[in-house]
Amino acid sequence: MADTEQGTDGTAAPGEQASHGEQASHGEQAATAAKDAARAERRAAKLAKHITGFARAHGGAEGQLAYLGQRGTRIVLVGEDGGWGDLVAPTHAIALSAVEKAGITVREAFDGDLAAKVRTGPYEWSRMAGIQIGGSARG
């Protein structure tokens, strides 16, 4: 006799059918998870490429990760020459992966030492002043 039960008509027993359905469901979930992981890896690699390019253009860079809630995580970059910029990753895990791949130093907070490195120009000052006194935010 076989290890599995069979109905009187030679088909698999009802419990057996559910098991196959669960396996198909688990297989679909695994495939979806693999696709999501591959997509996240590609996104992290793309962000790392941008971070590396920024660091190269600015004599090196440091960063800080700022959680934005459901929107993702902001990667704030400050170059050794005072240049700055930012990128947004869809998740904190992708942001962490990107900065690790890029090999930059990541600070826990945007503290005074990091802020002191930032050099702003006339554009930033006009935007900040315009926003503060109720002027145009367009600069």
C-alpha cells in the first residue's frame, strides 16, 4: 500500500490536495520574495553608484540617514569640500545597504560637526530668507 491515502476513486485524499495547494502558495511567495530582494539589491546598487559619484566629486563624503516614515529614508551626503546633497531610498534597509556598498562613513545624527562642513551659497541663502520672511520659496 502507498504511503498516502487515496479516495475510493483513486484520487488523492482531501488533506493531500490541500498540501499541494499550500506548496504552490509557498512557492509563489518564495518567488515573489526573491523578486523583491533582487529589486531591492538593484535599487541599493544604483543608490551606491550615485553616492560613490558624489564622494568622488567632492573629495570624499560622510552621510546621515533620516527616517521619513512610509516614504522611506533620506540619505544626506556632505562632501569634504562642503558640497551637500541627498537621496531618498524606499526603505531603511535599502539605504543602509547603499551606504555600505559605497563605503562612506555614516553618522548617527546630523550633529554640529557635520553641519559645520556644509557650505551654502547664495541660492540656499535666498531660499532660506524667502521662506523665513514669507517671500517666494522659488528663490
